[in-house]
Amino acid sequence: MSAARTPDTAGGAGGASTGSAEAAAQFRPNARYVLLLGLMCALPAVSTDMYLPSLPDVARDLNTSATAAQLTMTAMLIGGAAGQLVIGPLSDRFGRRKPVLIGVALHIVTSLLCAIAPAIVPLIALRTMQGFFNASATVVAMAIIRDRFVGSDASRLMSRLMLVIGVAPLFAPSLGGLVAGQWGWRAVFVVLGVFGAVLWVVVWRRLPETLTPERRRHGGLRTALSGYRALLSDRHFVALAILPGLGMAVLMSYVVASPFVLREGYGLSATEFSLLFAVNGVGLVAGAQVNAALVRRVAPIRIVRVVLPISLGLTAVLLALALTGWGGLVALLVVLWLILALVNFVPPNASALALTRHGEIAGTAAAVIGSLQAGVAGVVSPLSGLLGGDAVAMASVMVGSALLGLLVLALATPAYRRDGAWSV
């Protein structure tokens, strides 16, 4: 389906939406453009995954518990949720370039401060700030996609971005483990600062401004709040915006718990863990690319309504394996790989559908989606540590997240009603 023919169902500023559709019809992204947006979206993922193998070392070095060390991951997600809510409306007012350049610059500063954090509490605070500032890259990238694409075209581009974003779980843990092994976990944050500096230069030189002055929203806090009020009063938008967060909760439950489940529970070495993490990263990337091809033929909402029940079934199988021990580590890893391969079917499709409803305030809409994604994942992911930090706890949180996602889709959207697959 051409972006120019995809309707905008927001019922809002039609001129802005029409202008966006016309821009989408005239613009075709090349590999460099996709790579740039992908690197922007990947900044929070890189900041998470490079640091991930260091969690046990952080707990030992700072003389704290595993749960407290996991809070440094949760803090970044919560900071990212708050950051997107602030930066999204700013990008609707001042354009896309300025907020992301300022945000990435401050990410560099906080990364270097994390490298010299003297204790766990300052590190948690700094990770919150790091998440707040690097959220600018993600929310602006999402808004840029809505500036130029809608519907299936937007979903397909978001899935293609996962090819870039998926490199983070493939290589970032191995790189982070190598850096930490040679120079300690603090050096990981220095590398994150360097990555941020490179990204800043690339954005400054290569990122075009996609929000023209006549399409910007003028006004201060009242204007921003009116945008959020319009979004939160749209029940279908809220439901679709929550789904990426619940999908991310499934993923982050694995990300946060896996170092303790696999390294301490099953006795894997740091190298073995990094290799398995990379193999699961292949599943994430492969699933996203299958989705990108599938949305050419199948409506995004139809994909979501099929994938969510399958995901719930697989997480239930994972929980049964964790409880019984049947099949050992191999069976656990096979089912886990299948779950992660399906994770990236829901966020791109649900996000694209939600953004299509409110193209006139794309930055604010992207902020709500991104903040819910980070916030829900941030609240849910540490539950596995609180429940014991073992495979049963990890699988239980994944089952709960998948079940909530299915309930939200079934109860708050018409996806499972007659002709509902085309009416969301």
C-alpha cells in the first residue's frame, strides 16, 4: 500500500497529515538513511546491552545486591520514559534536529559521569539521566518516520530499522564483556560516550530537518498538555501504544534476568553467555525482517492479533520447562529463541498504527509510545529479580506480560471483532 493512499484517521489537523503523506509519496529511504535512523533508535539498546555482562561485576565491585545492580537497568528505562514525554513535544515545537543534538550531547556527559560513579545510588541516578537524554534519539527517529511515512510503509521501515538495532544484542554484549574484561566495567561507559560522540557528528552532518516551520506546534506547556490530552482520550491509540511496552517487557525480562539465570543458574562463562545472547539476537533480527516482508501483504493489525496468542503459548511452555526442568538448558533455550523471534512482530506494527492516528502531533505521539514502552518495561523487568531471579521467575514475568498484551488487544481494540482486523 502506498503511503500516499493510506488514510490518516486522527481526525485532527488534516493539513499536517496531508503534507506528511505527500512527503512520504516523494521520499524513498536509502540504506544510509535507514542506517542513520537505526543508529539513533539503537542508542538506548547499545547503552543497555554493552553494560549487561557487567551486572555481576558491578554488584561485587560496589558491594551491593543483584537486585540493586538490576535497578541500574530499570533506571535507564524509566529515565527514557520521562525523557520521551519531555522531548517529544519539544520536537513538535522546535523541529527534529535541535532536540536530538542536545540530547545526545548530554548522553555523552552522563556516560562519562557513570564511569566515575563511586557507589550504586549515584550510578542509578546517573543511569536515569542517561536514559532521559538518549531518549531524544529514539523519539526523534520515530517522529521522523511519521513525518514521511504512514501505515504499512511506516511499519515496514520500522522493521527494517530492527536490522540495525538488532546488531546491538549481536555484538554489544561481546564488546562490553571484552572491554570490561580488559579495563573493568567503568570503561564500558567511556565507550558509550565515544559512541554517542560519533552519533552526534553523524546526526549533525547527515540528518535533514523533516518538520517544516509551518507544521510546528507553537505554544508552551499548555499546548503540550493539550496534545497529550487528545492522545490519552483516544482509547484505541492508548491500547496500541501500550502493546510495544508489553512486548518490550517480555524482552527486557529476558535481558535483565539472563545474566543471572544463565551464568549463575546454569554455570555458563561470560563468553558462552555472550555467544548465546548473540544467537538470540539473530532471532530478534530475523523476526523483524520477516515482519517487514509480511506487512507488504498482510494488514499490520492482523499480524498483531495472530502473533500475541502464539507468544502467550510459547511463554507458557517456557514456564513449564523452567518448573519441571524437562529438556534441560537446550529445551529452555530453543523455546526462548522462538519467543524472542516473535517479539519484534508487535512493536513496529502497533507503533505504526498508533502514529497513523495522530500524524499532526507525531513527536508527542511518538513520545507517548516510547515512554510507555520504556516505562512498562522498566516497571516489569525487575520483577524477575524480586521473584527470585531464576528461570521460573523470568518465565513467569514473560507469561504475565504476554497475557496482558493479549488482553489489551482483545478488550480495548476491535481487533478480534468481526472485520476488526481492518478497523483499528
